[in-house]
Amino acid sequence: MQYVTLNNGIKMPVLGYGVYQIPPEDTERCVSDALAVGYRSIDTAQAYRNEDGVGNAVSASGIARNELFITTKVWISNYGYENTLRSIDESLSKLKTDYVDLFLIHQPFGDVYGAYKALIQAHKDGKIRAVGVSNFLPDRLTDMALFNELVPAVNQIEAHAFWQRKWDLQVAQKLGVQPMSWASFAEGRNDYFTNPVLTEIGNKYNKTVAQTALRFLIQKGFVVIPKTVNKARMQQNLNVFDFELSAQDVATIESLDQNRPLFVAHNTVEAVERFHGFTKR
């Protein structure tokens, strides 16, 4: 496994296992499989409603806690200083751990400042090793970095071959923030797994489209957290450190960039209204 060093000196695996959209009843089994094949970084969130399953799997694994890197995220309905502090303790209880390695602000709307200040306090209290954000566009990320006591260690964003986030990468590098990809496979949209460019390049290295896509993101500087419920594919997704894409192949994949989101455009009125609705539930 390769690691990146976050802006506070903490080491984080470059590749982890994501549990978004894994049903709560299946999460323990899937995380147990992931840990068994060698994953040591697990990414979850309050909104996924499966922190319990992650905690159960980690507890049953017998793996020393300091060998694991656990990430979770505070949901928008738990924003606000006191609410966030309370939700941090709830997440720790569900995850069956005394601390989380990385705690993120999940969405860039609502009382993000109150929530972020709570994460900073929990960091001071030893409950969080690193704090960060998710889905923050470059202007919002810069605002969080310049107007808070701690610069976010990570920004987790939609990133894949069809939206490569070139400007986001430049801003993150300038601020010292580690970019992290969600939807590394674009959730299969646009015939991702049969894309002729990714297929042809993968064949050159005797690798799958998924492995090629992950390798591309890693070489561009992203931490990746691919999700699958298939144990064999979990193992495949781990096997991306025994090859390196050539500069020409990287440039060819860069030509796939459509420079727009496939999921949520966070800079639209519709997105703000949509996420505001979550605060009422």
C-alpha cells in the first residue's frame, strides 16, 4: 500500500474501501471481506446509515486500531456546533472506536462553520485525528482554509475520467489539501466499464478498466475509495500498485474529461434547495 501524508503529518492510505450505497444489513460482511483481502482504510458517513456495520466489522476483525484509517462525515442535518459535537459522539459509538482518523463536513451548505468548529474542538479533544470537507468547490475550499483555525486536511469530491477536476487539483495543491475521489468509476455511467479508451489502455498493462481508472486518479494525486460488494473485485481494485501509466496514456485519458459533474452541480440554486430539504427531515 502507498500512503500520502496529510497537512498535519498523518499518513493516509492512497486506496481505501468505500461503503456508500451498501445496505446496512450487508455492510458488516462487505467490510469484513475488504479487511480480509488487505484494505486498511474504510470510508463511511452518517448519511449512509451503515456506520454500525463498519464498527462491527472492524471490532470483529482483530486488526489493531492503529493499523486502520477510518473516515466518516457529518451530515447536514447535524450541522451547528452543539449538534455536530453530539453527532460526533454518536458516530464514535456506532463505529466502536475512541477516535476517527478523518472526519469530514459532508456538504458545503448550511451552518458549515459551526460544524467545522465542532470538528476542530473534537480534534483538540483527541476524538479526531484530521478534519476535512467534502464536495467543496475551489472558492468554498479556499474560504474554509483561510478563515478557520485548521486548514482542511482533505476535500472529498466527485472525480473520475469524465470529470477530472483540474482546477480543483491546482487549488488543493496551493492550499495543502489532499484531494480524495468519490465515484471513481462514475458509478458506471456513460458506459464507463466498456469505454474504448480505458479498455485499450488497460489491455496494454493487462489490467481491467477499473484498475486503469484507479491508477489514473492515483497518478493525478487523488486518494481513491472504490466500492464493490464483490470480494474478487475488492482484490482487483487493490492491485494497482504494480504498474504505472505512461505519460502518453495519462494524456490520452485526460482527453476524456468533460469538465462537468455527472451527479450534483454544487454551485446551483437547485443543489442548495435540495440539500436545504435534508435539514427538514
